[in-house]
Amino acid sequence: MSDFTHLLRPDNFDDLIGQEHLTSLDSPLRILCEKGALGHSFFFGPAGCGKTSIARIIAKKMDMPFYEFNATSLKIEQLRKIFEQYKNALQKPLIFIDEVHRLAKNQQEVLLPVMENNSVLIIGASTENPFFSLTSAIRSRSMLFELYNISNEALAKLLDKALENSKLTCQEDAAEYLVASSGGDARAMLKLLEFASNLDRDITLKNLKALRPNALSAGSSEAGVHYDLTSAMIKSIRGSDMDAGIYYLARLIDGGESADFIARRLVILASEDIGNANPQALTLTTSCLTSVSKIGYPEARIILAQAVIYLCASPKSNSSYEAINKALDSVKSGLHLDIPKNITQNNKNYLYPHNYGGYVKQTYLSKPLKFVELKNIGYEKKMGDWLKTIY
């Protein structure tokens, strides 16, 4: 049984399929690596997109011993043993930790000293953004790089290489299914090919579907249509077209898309595109997400349909989406204002609004800022009217 994942693991940046924004000659990651100046780094992105492969390439390029761990089974003593081994060594090791978002606080604390003195290079990987689970001390000592689903075009090139190396034959419809049903996951595609090759050296669609009846994280087995269907459903709801929204929902369900994924997208839309024009939209879609996770198909289709119709018929506002984006852009650009003394902790000059009928004028910003622009629609109009009466 050929292990295609192992045999096709890239040895250098040029051989890596996808992630050109990290592996191209002018990418900061590659430049720092080739200069031997890469610091502690964390990679996050979907499964099978190349996180481990990039870490191995970095270790090879920087001539560093490579140690691989998973945060779910990592023991502190394992780390301390490596730290001690390389304590006075001229060469430092690369410690790669998968599922890094699962690191316990005591495990993170053990990493801090070696990250500070750079006696080892720490690289972590996760399918989730690890910066939300890592301490600020670790975040301040490291860089964050995002990886993306591998495109179908790149997967097709990898499949051609696998077929050539293994001397397998593959029917055209089978090759299309291998790529399209893998949801941008190179490992998933190679594993399916591996299992199918043990049934027959000629890869057929029939055998592939017997091994994987439904696409992985893809609403259809047609190339690229998962993302197009999701986009079409969201844009139809945003455009208040109920029939189009329900049609694309049906396409996603029929294509094997998980109810959880669809419900999560609806929760996001409820806040991003409807917001305070109808605050109940967020409540309903959150309830939808909870319900479908416990009920599942086929009944979950009804709950999803109710949510889609409700969102289509709701007034639309993206003021919350725009406001937080503007505020974040300002903060990231260096806008850090001093907090007025009257609203700091335990300050006696703070005016408690409830003692003044619910509102009293006082300073909340040391410099006037304007991020929120309420729209004159739905409940958001009522919010704006009320604020006008008190200002």
C-alpha cells in the first residue's frame, strides 16, 4: 500500500503545491527562512493545506533538527528534555506543535523562556486562528501566517504527479471527482487515491464513490461549486430574494453540505447584513445553529429554510460590520487614545447615568471619533431616533 502523502511530501518551497503567498521568491516567510532569520511562527488554515510540510521545509532549509508534537498529547517533560539536550549546542532545534490552539496554559508557560532566549525555534499549526487561545506573551514573540484551501487547479497538478509516480491509470471522471470532492484538502485527496489504488490499479469513479460517497466540505462534487453555491445563497439572502435563497440552500443540502456549516454562515449574515435593522435575526439564526447541531438531517433542512426565509424578509443594514472594520483599521494604524480619567476604574468623577434618568453628558473619548453610521431602516431607525433625543 503506497503512502502517497509521504512520498509526495515536498522537499523545498518550489515543490509545495499552493500557498504561493508564503512560498514565492519574494514572500517574507521564504526570505526570512533563506536568511536563517525566521522567528517563532504560527500557521493556521484548513486541514491538508500544507502547514506541516512548510514547517519541515523550514527545518531543512535552516538546517535544524525537527521535532514534531501534537498539543493534545504533548508532555512538558518531553519539551524539557529537548531544551536540556540543546542547552549549550551550537545548533538549535525546530519544535513543531500541531493543534497548537489546544496548548494548556502551563505548556505555554514552559515555552516562554526558550522563545525569549531563542534557544529553539517554535512553530505551531492549527485549523483555527491560534492567536485567540495563546497568551499575549507568546503572541508578542511570534508571527502569524494564514494558509488557504488548495485550489482545484493545484490539486489537479498534484494528482497528475501522484499518478505518474505510482504508475496508476485514472479515468477522467474519476480524476475530476478526486479533485472536486476533496474540498481543497491535498491529504484527503491522496488518501482517497491510496485506498482506491488497493482496489484496482485503474482508478474508477465507481470505486471512489464507494469509498467516499459525499464530497468533503463541499456542497457539490462539481469543481469549485461549493464556494459559488455558498456565495450565491448569501448574496440572494442579502438581496432579499427568498426563492433564490431557498434554491441555493437546497443545492447545498443536496450536495452533502453539513447543516452546521450552513447555519454558521447564516449567523454571520444575520449580524453582517441585517444587524440592528432587525436584532431578532441574530437570535433566530443562533437558535438555528444550536437546533441543527442537535437534530441533523433530514429535519434540519426545515429549520435552515425557516432561517433563510426570515433573513430574506428582514430589513438590511451593515452598519455594525462597517463600524467595527473602521475602528479596527484605526487601531491597527496606531490610534491608541488615552482613556479619560472619569471612566477609569473606581474614579469618583464618573457620572452614573442611571442617577440622571438614564443619560448624562460626560467624556468617553479623549478625542472625538466617528465609526458608527446608523441606517434609516427597520429597528435601527428607532435606535437612531432615540439617540437624537438625548444628545
